[in-house]
Amino acid sequence: MIKTRVSNNRLMKRIWQHKLFYLFMLPGIVWFFLFSYVPLYGIQVAFRDYNFVGGFTGSPWAGLKYFQQFFNYYQSGDIIRNTIIISLMKLLIGFPMPIILALLLNEVRMIKFKKTVQTLSYLPYFVSWIVVVTLMQRLLTPYGGPVNDLLGSFGAESIQFLNNPTWFYQMIVGSDIWKNIGWNSIIFMAAIAGIDQQLYEAAKMDGAGRFRQMWHVSLPGIRNVAIILFILAVGSLMSAGYEQLLLLNGPATASLGSVLDVHAINSGIREGRLSYAAAVGLFQSVIALILVVTVNRIARKVSDVSLF
């Protein structure tokens, strides 16, 4: 009892001592609580025959009915496969790109050029997918688009880049990298900035060139940050990106672009099957949690770096 009081007093004293830091954290904590924890109450929709009259508590229980409906759906296997393929491609190809950009920018000595490249790479992140897809349509159209006009000037035939199964994955992954590479590189740039400069000086004295410094100093210096971000990225393997796929998908690529996000939204909003959509969403979340916990455990054993 006495130990508990002492520990509580120490906790309150520590909070009071750093009250300004906790005050800055308060809006984030409130936002996280309201939009991440409070909505957990709605998970029960996946286990009920939800209707607006009965609401959360008045709708009858349905058990695992809607989970069974999803797994018995004739396209469920294709939907899960498409989600995993697209998410894996984004992870394996897209995850290293911000690291490479951060390493390259760190080697640039012309400050104005470096800031210009950083600004230009950050801007696409703040552009909505509607604008991005519209821009892609303007640039890549085979009917007067600048990309196909350039190909034509070299004697090549026009290519239907969009709504084409041959180019579907390239368009999805490429546009995702273009939109997010700059923003995602900020964390790695900050990690590189925190590396002790004496390590670079020591590497120079040992005769290491810029590439060797990058390989033996910069990369190990951001290793822990990269592992943490990779663990978090694995959690999104069951979410391929709703807005992007909804806008870039078309009749010719429907078999490739049908993913869990699009299926859940279409079932819930277009068809009004809210309980079914909630079951699909909960399935995504549970698999994502399992993936994060598994990869986190592997990372802890292999590198001693983990989220928890």
C-alpha cells in the first residue's frame, strides 16, 4: 500500500514537472481516443443483423453469419489474393524508395538544389488521389497525351497505360511511390541528421569514400527507424488503398483491382449491407494485428528492435 502511494506520488510529480510536454500531447491523445478507441464500440455490428431502427444494441445477434458469407463468396479468394499482391508490391518496392531518396539527398551539398528537390518530392503527398488520377489520365492518354506523343516521336506505337491489365500493377505501384516517397523520406532524413558527425569523420580518416560512408555509417544509423517503420508498414498488407484503386480500376482491370477495401465499401454503402461490410473490415484488422505482432516478435529476436 505504501509502495503504491509512493509510486503514484512519483508519477504525479513527474507529470507536473513535464506538464508542458503532456499539455502538447493532450490534443493528440484526445483525437486518438475519439477516433480510434470510441469507434471500437461499433465492432459488434459485424456480429449483428444491424438495422437503423434497432441500432447497435437493439439489432439481433447474428454470430459469425457475415464472416461465413464472405468466405463462402465465390470471389473472396480472388479479393484476398489481389489485396495481398498489390500490398506486397507496394511494400517491397515502395518501402526502400524513401530510404534511397533520403540517403541521396543527404549527399547533396548544394543547399538550394537540395531544398528544391525536397519541396517538389513532398508536394504530391498533399494532392488528393482524384487530382493525381486526373493528371495521369491527361499525361498517359493514347489520344494526344504527352507521354504517347513522345513515344510516337521515336516511332513507337501508342500504349494504353490506364485500364490495361498489362500495365495495371505498374500504374498502381508507380503512382503510390510518386505520391508518398517525399513525405515518407522525412523521417529517414531526420534519422540521418541525428547521426554523430564524428562517425563520418572517422570513416573519412579510414579512407572511406562517400558511398562507403553511406553504406557503413548512414544505413546503420537509420537501421532502427527503418525496422520500426517496416513493422508498421506490414500492418497495412491487408489494405491496398481504397481511393487509389477505386479511381484507377476499370472494366478491363476489375479482376485485378478488386480488393478488400473496395469490396467492403461497395457492400456497405452501395448495397447497404453494413454488417457484412463491418465483418470484412474486422477481418482485415484482425489479420493486420496478427501480422504486426508476428513481425514485431521476429524483429525483436533478430535485431533487438521492436515496437513493444
